[in-house]
Amino acid sequence: MTSPITRHEPGTRMSQAVVHGDMVYLAGQVGEGDDVTAQAKYALAEVDRLLALAGTDKSRILTTTIWLADIADFGAMNAVWDSWVDPANPPARATGEAKLATPYYRVEFIVTAAR
């Protein structure tokens, strides 16, 4: 028997979180605000909210991919990340520079976690 798939906050294009078995996959989370610091704080608060909705938390994150619109924001984003991430359970992580969905976005977090 296959595991059921639960989709949280589905829309016409995507769901914000998908749970399959003991795995949780989040859509890319972007933030509000005028700079990468504000956007990262907002987006990571959304990660916390969606993980809770899916029955888990940031201590169970397995991997995170972070896209920055400008790699010059790496230090500022890391300052937010370092104050947010569970220091006892840091996930595997990759960070790169990419053109994001709109010029307004400075950072996007893509998270996979266990339940």
C-alpha cells in the first residue's frame, strides 16, 4: 500500500507544503520587506509555520536550498539564518545566486524535512 499524499494550502499552480510518508516538502518561501534581512526573517517564519502545519519543526529539516538574487547579500542572509537555524540540528545546505520570480525578491528558501 502506498503512503497517502497530503497537500497543505494548495493553489492552482502549487501547494505550499506536501507530505508523503514521513517526508515534508515545502514550496520555495520568499519574504516581504525592503532588504534581504527583512525578507529572510519573513520567509523563515513561513517555513516555521508550514512545518508546524505539516506536523514537524526546523529541528527535523534535512536539506535547504537558498537562492539569493545577489550573492553580495550572503553575509546578511547568513546572519538571519544563523539566528534561526537549530544549532543542534543544522541541515545540509546549498546557497547560490539566481534570478528569482520577480526583481522584488532577494531570497528564497526551499526546504525538505522529516516528520
